[in-house]
Amino acid sequence: MDDREDKRGSSMSLSTITGTEVFDFEPSEQLMSLLMAGANNVLDVMLGYKQLMFACSSAMKIVRTKLEILDNQFQMTYNRNPIISIKTRLKSQTSILEKLARKGEKPTTENMEQHVSDIAGVRVICGYIDDIFKVEELLLNQEDIHLLERKDYITQPKPSGYRSLHLIVEVPVFLPDGVRNTKVEIQLRTIAMDFWATLEHEIRYKKDIDNTDLLRRLESCADAINQNDLEMQSIRMAMDQVKEPQEDMDILMDKLRKIDVPFR
Ligand code: GTP
Ligand code: MG
């Protein structure tokens, strides 16, 4: 086996682990002379950007795993899952540039890191309103999670009717060349709030609605949804109060149930 084959062999195993394609390439003479002529500044910029995205994507995975662990433990203790689903997304390059332009900042990697706090985005959908605040408390109690900003649009909804809890946190990402503290925006909302926000976003997307009647109707839908959220929570709390007399057998059964809780 010559050197070349050997290298390809290790690339193959790396691509299996990361699921990404690894490719060998021979830069053309034109590309090499372009780089030598100073265009490698461009590569430095691109590399800096790539490293930022890598840190953001890693931070997003860390937050997701922390939330999944909390949800699993909650299931063991209280026999129900506060988190229905978790979605993650990396902000697109165009949206990042749009945001910098809106803030009047130059499009540099440093500015992206400093001024765009939602490159890494995690959306947490909970069953009930009180689950949102419970998940927040459990997450923020963790030593390596540092809260930078909190916007509670549940206690104080936006004029549109939008409700969610927004947290900007910083998590340490351990990389071969050191620790990189990375920002993640976490949006927590109930299924009902998510239903409203998703449809409202779709209705308003790329349209500046100035029809006040339509806006008022959308807001009134948000209020109705909130009433339902509060009512469902109150029903669940009342059910929680109903304590059935526990016999020895029930205690054993409960332990069996906990042992059988599946890992999600
Ligand atoms: P940007 O992050 O630049 O948008 O501004 P900001 O930081 O002041 O915004 P904020 O934290 O209040 O909310 C940002 C995100 O919340 C948006 O990207 C949406 O996902 C969501 N959001 C805020 N307001 C609304 C709304 O009225 N309707 C819907 N559907 N989503 C909203
Ligand atoms: Mg924001």
C-alpha cells in the first residue's frame, strides 16, 4: 500500500464518523498563484467563519443534549415528559449578513460573534406553561451555562400576541486548541404557542400587513390560545392533586416503571 492509499483509508473512516464527505484535491496552478498573490486573506476570513459555525453547531448540540438529559430525568421522577420536542437550526449566511446590515455593523466574523446572538438556535416545545419555567430553572442551574439575556414574552407578550421565553446563553465548547464560549439562543414555548407562531409567521412572511382588522384577529387568536394553555395547565394541576392511596404493591410497581423508562 503506498502513502496515497493509506491516506485515503483514514479519510474513509473519518467520513464514516462525521457523515461528511472528505475529498482529496490538487489545487490548479491558477488557484495557487491567486493564493500566493494575496488572496489567502479571503481564505483566512472563510476559515474564521467556518470555525465560528463549527463552534455554534457544537454549542447547539451541547444544549440539546443537556435538555434531553433533563427531560429523561424528569420522566423518571414525575412520570411525564415536560419537553415534547427540540428543534435546532444554524442561521443562514444571508440572514446573518442581513442582521449585521440592520444593526449597521460591518460583515466581519468578529461582528457576527459579537452582534448576532442567534446563529445557534434551539427551540424547545413544552406541554404546559409551567414546564417552560421548570426547564429554564433546571438548565440555568447548571454551572457551565451562563445566562446573557432573558426576554419573557410569556409574562409580557409582544403586541402581535407572540408568546415564548427567549434565553441567550453562553456554553463552553472544548476544542483541541482551547475553550470557546459560544452563544446559543433558546426559545421555549408550549405546543399551543408554537402552533400560533408558526401559522402567524407563515401568514405574515414577506408581507407587511397593515390591515389592522387582520392583525387584531391574529392577536385575539393568541389570547384564545393562551386561555386554553392556562386551562389545560390548571386541569393537569388539579389531576396532580388527586392522590390515590398507595399500597405496598403500588410502590413496587412505580419502581419497576422507573427502571423501564426508555432512554430517548
Ligand atoms: P431579532 O433577533 O433581530 O429578530 O430581534 P430581537 O432580538 O429583538 O428579537 P426577539 O428576541 O424579540 O425575537 C426574535 C425571534 O423571535 C424571531 O426570529 C422569531 O423567531 C420570534 N418572534 C418574535 N416576534 C415574533 C412574532 O410576532 N411572530 C412570530 N411568529 N415570531 C416572532
Ligand atoms: Mg434575537
